[in-house]
Amino acid sequence: MSELSFLTFDQLLEVYFERPGVEEELRRRYGGSAAVLVADFTDMVERTDIHGIGYALAMAAAAQRVLTPVFATQGGVQVKTVADTLFVVFASPQAALAAALNGMRALDAFNAGRTGVLHHGQQNEPILGCFGLGFGDALVIPGRDLFGAEVNRAFVLGEDVAKGGEVLMTEAFRRALGGLPEGVGAFTAPGDREGEAGFPFHVVADYR
């Protein structure tokens, strides 16, 4: 066992440029392929401006309580939360996609009867999910953080590109997924939306 084995994640980063073998130790300890789902919610800035930080946070927390058990059913492990954004990892892209689709349906049920109109200053408005899916090599530090190119792409899709109720997946996720479930489609995003993301991606359609 090397001396690097006794260093924490932060300590490994501190000595990265001075000690050989740190990259290998990081990958040995934290690395692997991961299916990543990044879940965000619509209108959080407007919700905060109109009704206040507490209200916006309570709405996000309510939506997260809806999604967490749905994700867990597919083996999802929530690694971290940043503001209203969830980062969840799954053992396979199939499980991540099922979680995303079932999560959207759960949010639809949550929103039933929520008739408020946010931009009219009303509360009890619906809150819509925006999901990004990625698959590839990643470093996952349980309960703390995760890193990787596909983590970044999933974050861009969920946080910046997806509209309310959309599930978007990266090219790598689509390739790893293989066949789609019956009644589910995936369509290449048009050029203007690809330009918004900065990379190609696919839009998921659930016809079930």
C-alpha cells in the first residue's frame, strides 16, 4: 500500500503536482463509469424575486421530496445538492432514464390542482423539472461531490438548456443506453439548441 492511500481527497489534490501516482490513486479510489442525472426546477429566480427566498426554497424542497424516493427506486444515490439542483448517480443509463421519466410523472401528479400563476403574484403554482443525463468516466466522492466531463454536460443540460418538463441526454448517454424503452423516443436537438449547450444532445419524448 502506497503512502498516497492514507491521504484524503483534498490532500491528494494538494500534492498532485509534486507526487507521482496521484491520478491513479484518485481513479482507483473514486473513479468509474457513472450514469448522472442532474435535476433542476423552473422559475426559481422569479419565485425568489416575487415571493422570497424562503418560499422558493420550500417549493424546491417539496419537489425534491417527490423525486428522491422515485430516484431511489432505480438505485439512484444523491451525491449532492447545490441550491435547487440535485446530482444523482445510477449504476446504468437504463436506470437513470427510468428514474428521469418516472420523476417527471411524479412531478405531474404533484402539480395536479396547483393552479397558481407565478407571474401574477399567486402562490400554489406548479413547479416543473428540468433533467440532464450524462454517462461516462467520473470521480464520485460519496456524499460530497462528483466530477467529470459527462457530469459537466449533464449539468449544462439540466441547469441551463432544458425547459420545464424536458429530459435531455448527452450523445455519450444515448450511445451507452442502446435501445429505448417501448413508447420512448430520443431526437437529436436542432442546431440552435445545440449551440445553446455547446455540444450535441438528444431530447427525450415519453409517449407511454
